[in-house]
Amino acid sequence: RSAAVPGVVGADLRVPLVTGGTAAYANLDHAASAPCSSAVRDAVDELLPHYASVHRGAGFASQVCTRVYEGARQVLSDFTGARQGDQVVFTRNTTDALNLLASAAPRGTSVVAFDTAHHAALLPWRHVRRIPAPQSPTEAVQALDEALAECPEGPRLAVLTGACNVTGELWRVAELARAARRRGARTVLDAAQLAPHRPIRLAELDVDYAALSGHKLYAPFGSGALVGRADWLNAADPHLAGGGASRAVTERAVSWTTGPERHEAGSPNTVGVHALATACRTLTTRWGDVVAHESALLSRLRAGLVEVPGLRELSLFGSEHDRVGVVSFTLDGQDPGLIAAALSAEHAIGVRDGLFCAHLGTRHLLTKAGADSGRALRASIGLGTTTEHVDRLVAALKSLVADGPAAAYEQVDGHWAP
Ligand code: PMP
């Protein structure tokens, strides 16, 4: 049996039930946002007395914050296995990081991305050639190669996903990056779902950029990073124009700094960046625990879901393909939104339903699974998940399928509520 890995804030949360009383909350929505870790909370507490603006102040607190902020770049560089000379630009999240790269890529860059990509990775590009969802990892490499072969001369960029946010399936990033390189393309890895579950080694993978979010790594919201090659970033217009990004301003002209500050104008999120760096450092010391804990719970979850009548699991590469702790599914004849509402209100279980900000990919997966619904349910596990949470979900689904919800629900603004 697996207990929660120690050090997850809110692991003892109790929530009200529509049927009366309260119950311990089972957060099975780690893929959306992971709970904060106590290491991160302690680090933030420690920094708060020194709260001051970075870079510009001469005072002690400002010096401490500047050191913390700049030190965090090295942590992120180590965490992503970046090359010497790669830049770490702090952003709000993965979406912000990928939008930054989209505006920094030279004009006319041909971008290719799989239809299965998260909207954050699919939508920021001015023009993107979309590659239909592949049936197998080998087909993915071939399809990427063919799409890049058809691109005009000039800079090329292939958008890769580390782990799918719908199925948890791991993509063969090294092989895809090799294929891209053979066609003269750079690659960017959407590491939002991979980073909490597996180490990332940019240099070894020969991937040019990675984007990630702190709130999926057991840090609070508001911090993320783009890590990768400096040349495009230094040549691009600043992501935000303002103080910190400008080197000199006269009546006639502005000159911009080079380096990460070029894209970080304004007072930065020092506390958030410290939280992000602490989260990365903490994960680095416990990869063994992370993988063992999540693999055991994922196996148990999938073994349990197989027993739920009418359940169809979504999968791109087949149910045996390696994945992180994310499972999406439908239940024949059931409305996923209603099931999600009943899981929350009657069983204190938090899951997600819908198309998971990957509309093209999820619709493809639903069709492939022969689902009778246009939406799916997603359960995702992490360090706060226990055997009891997994067993409770499986039992609740069986009971909802057999007997329906205990309370009455109605749709309010498109959402089911008791
Ligand atoms: N990519 C993937 C694969 C994701 O799962 C997410 C978050 N759902 C994002 C990108 C976007 O992350 P954020 O909302 O933190 O910008």
C-alpha cells in the first residue's frame, strides 16, 4: 500500500459532502496542478522577510533577493540538463514560455506540431503545419520527418511533447529530436507534464528548448521557465518592453540588454522563482521515490479501471506504452461532467473532465476509443496520491455506473452541480 509521499501541503484536507458530513479530499488532478510541497512552503517562508525588488536595490534585502533570483537560473539549468551557454528565462508558466519562443523565433520560421499537442504548444505560432495524430512512436518519427521535408528553406522548429496531458503517454523525444536535426530543424520540448515525473536532459536529448510550469512541480502558480539556445532569444524583440530589459534609453533610441533580462522586463516574481527552483531541487533528490510511488499507483489504478463496466481508456500508442500517472477515460452511456461532479460532491474525489486544452488530440482519442461522449474524464496521480485515493475512485465509479448518483444534479452554466 502507498501512503502519500511525505511533505505535501494539504494532504489532510477535508471537504464537505453533499450527502452530509465531510471526507478526506482525494486529489486525483495532479496533472492540472500539483499541491505545494512543504519544502517549497518552508523556502518561501524563509525568503519572505527579505522580500525586496531584485537587481536595482542596493540594500541588503535586495541583494539577498537578487542572489536567490539569479541562483535559481542555475538550478533550472541543472534541472533541465541544459548546455553551457543556454539561457534560462523566467516566465509565468509553460504557455508564457512557448509564446515567448514563438515571438523570438526568426520571422518565417516553419513550425511543425502534432495535432495531439496541448493548446499552449499548438496555438502560439504564427503559422504551424499540423501533423495528424500518429498511431505509433515509429510513425510519429516518420511523420515528423515528412512534415519537415516539406518545409521551405529557412529556419525550422519542431514542437515536441514530453508526456501527453491526456493519456500520460511518453513520447520518444530523443528519436524525434534526431529526426528534426537531420532536417535542419530546432526542437522545443513542452515539458509541462514530463518535468514532474521524469528527469529532463536537454543536452543529451539534443533538444534546443524546454518549457515548464512551477505549479505542476509542487510549487505555487505564477512561475515557469523557457530554457534553451541564446541566439534567437538575444536577437528577438523583448517579450515585454520596460525596465530591466532596456540597457539605455535616450530621446531618440532604446537599446535592449542581451541575456535573460531582455525578456523579463518589470519587477520579477522573485518569490515564485525561488519556489520553482526549490521545487526542482527537491524533485532532483527524490526521482527514485517519485517513479516508484507513481508507477505502483498507476498500475493499481489501471487494474481497477479495467473492472469498471463500460470504461474505455484513451490511448494513442496502445495500453502497454510507457506513461506517467495520467489516465483519461469515458464510461459508456454516462456524461463525464456529471460523473466528475458526483465524484466531487459525494466522494470527495477531484478529477477533471472535458477536452483538457487539447481539443484536436482528445477528439481523435475519443473517436479512436469508440467513445459515445464528446468529452472525457481524467484521473492523474502524483506525490500526494495514496492507495486509498485510487481504490476510492474505482469503487465510486463502479457505484455510479451501477446505481447513478445519490443526489440530484442540474446543469448551471454548462457545469453539473448538486
Ligand atoms: N502543456 C501541457 C502538456 C500541459 O499539460 C499544460 C497544462 N495543462 C500546459 C502545456 C500549459 O501549462 P500552463 O497552464 O502552466 O501554462
